[in-house]
Amino acid sequence: LEYKTDSGDTVPALATECVGNEDATVWTCNLRQGVTFHDGSTFEANDVIASWAAGIDAASPYHVGNTGGFDYFSYLWDGLM
């Protein structure tokens, strides 16, 4: 998702849509089909998880930005990361 900073709206980029449940605690995103990486591998849900994990885990070699820890994300993601 991309966030429009002026309005706060989200715009799907590698997804065709993302829909939240009533209290916005669960989001379902339908991924765009036919997307491939530079090496020819296909884009799938595990790639989304890996990207989020790298973005929030300061220990990840792919993390860019804040060098602090994000301990609370493990709780939010229920041990997924």
C-alpha cells in the first residue's frame, strides 16, 4: 500500500485491493497477479511478509532507517516475525 500524505488514503500498488474488517484489526489484500521480480521469480504473499519483517526488524540486514528495536511488533504479529 501507498499512503497519500495529504489525505491519509491508501492506494494499492502491488495489490488490487485491501479491505479491513469492521474494527480494522484484520486486513485482507488481494495481490496483483503476473508481477515478477528482476530474476523472474513471482511475487507472492511470503514476499509481502518478508518486506514487512525487514522494515520493522532493526536486526534485519535489509532494514533501512530507524536503528532502534521494535519489540512490540512481535506481540502484534503473534510470533510471525
